[in-house]
Amino acid sequence: QVQLVESGGGLVQPGGSLRLSCVASTSIFSRHDMGWYRQPPGKQRELVASITTGGRTNYVDAVKGRFTISSDNAKNTVYLQMNSLKPEDTAVYYCGARLIYVPFNSYWGQGTQVTVSS
């Protein structure tokens, strides 16, 4: 069973930066695609950024050029560097992992709140 623990959320002013971290309980990056998701108040969860086992990254248009996803295999940690934050980035951010072969198990962290407000 994989456990994911996020940290790094908080309150930040517009234009500010935060770095989210997601620590996995075991070494999983060679077998799992990783992603950061967010769920704004009253809205559905959406994929924000992802990184494959091969290191390929992808971003939703709303965060391109501002957010960067990366991983540190030695630390079993995935990061989301968020710059130039906007009020519309306010959400609970979740880390997710998906096994790349059958049975394609998925795992979620508990979430971390990011609030962008002056």
C-alpha cells in the first residue's frame, strides 16, 4: 500500500510563491505516474500537472509558465513549485500516483490547502 503525504500549503499574497511537497512511503516513481491535482471550493478536482515515469511533464493551460512539477527519486518526493500565484489558484491541492500497468492502482494524499489572497 502506497501512502502519500503532502505539505507546503498556506496563505500567500497574489504574485507570491509556494512549493508543495509530496512524500511517498516507498520508492514508486519508476512504476507510477505522478500528478498534482486541485479542487477549488464548490468545484470538481482537476489535474494541474503531471510527470511520467520517464520524466515527461504536462500542465493545464492555466498554470503553464508559472508552475513546475519535479521529482527527487532519492527522497521519494514530488514537488510543485508555484510562482506568480493568483487568487484563482486557491484550492486544496492533492498528490496522486497511478500505477502504469495492470491493475493501474491509484493513490491519493490527504491534500494541502493553498489560499491566495491579499
